[in-house]
Amino acid sequence: MSAGRCDAATRHRLVQALGEEWTRRGFSALKGSWIVVAGVVLLAAGCAPGVGSEEQQGPRIGQPLDIRSFRGAAACGLLPDEQLPELGVDSPAPRPALPGCGRKNPEGTRLITIAVSRGPAALGSQPLSRLSEDHARMRESFRYFDPTSAAGYPAVFQSSVKPRTPGQCAITVGVADDSSFEVEYVMSEVPPGSPDACAVVQRAAEMVIDNVKAGKV
């Protein structure tokens, strides 16, 4: 462990606790919380992921894309509603999904969420370089971590929370050295002949990249 960094397992537990509390109570309710105080202390002490690191692990991006304006709920703009039927989400309806946005079909059996990374020390979707660094240090914290690509950009199927199954999968795609986006697809019902969820998120990621490159969003 390098100087100025805390134990990786301790860091993981504290950051995970902060994330769970954020989701459960909301930011305004967290003001004054011991977990927020702990988070600030972690950042100041260099215990937060990526702080004090002189080297980035993970692939470098040759042709970066700027998607910073799509952070938060604006992430759905990367993949317009009219494109979702190709991914099995017909007549999409909004569904709250932190830290990005989500949409589901009328029956509620298929859900797609998109999130754009907020930076190396922020909660939510993280840059691919940060994920690669965390995986190298804490492999046991990931349910799966399978490198791949999308439209020529480095990517990884990964989750630290949910298992990879035919009905659910998430992909993180690096589009700049410090920026990425994540697409997750969940089917509560998987009828025979349904596409694998990882194939769906990979196709969705390719559509996002094509949209950004073509200036469609």
C-alpha cells in the first residue's frame, strides 16, 4: 500500500456505506451525518479512491468524447426514446435511477439505465481508469469484471452489486481518460429467444457513441 492511502477494504466499506446512505436518505438529509463527515475525512486523508495516485491504470483513450453535459438525469439524452425499441424497451416511460436516469417498458419488465461518470472521487458511475484501479486492488469486491469494447472504445462488463445473468448486465465504457458512461439493462422476465442482457448493453453503448460522434444528441 502506497503512502498516504488507507487500507483498500476499509475504503471500500466506507464508500459503499456513504453510497447506500445517499440513496436511502437523499443529500439534504445527509447534512451533518457521520457518514458525510467520514467521507470528507477520507478525501482529505487520501483514503478516497484515486486520491494521491500518480498513475492511472486502465486503457488510454485515443479519440476522447466529451459527454460531461450529460451527467445526472441528462444522461438519457445520450440515447433518445425513439431508439429504445431496438433494445427491447417499447413505449419507454421514465423511471428514477441515481446517479443517472432510467426508462422502462409499460409492463415494467425491462429497464435500461444510463449514467455518466462524475470524476475520480465522486459517487456514482466512475471513469474506466478508476474501475480498473479498484479491480486490480480489490478483485473480491466485484461480482464480475469482463473487459470488452464498444465501437472501438475500451469497456468492461462489471458490477460490484449484482451478478451477471442472461437477464441483467452492466457495461462501463471509457470515452476519455477521466470520463466514462455506464449502461445497465435488467429483464425481470426472460422469455425464450430473448437477447442476452450483456449483448443489449453493448449494443446500447455502441448507439450512444454513434450518437455523440454524429452530433445527434
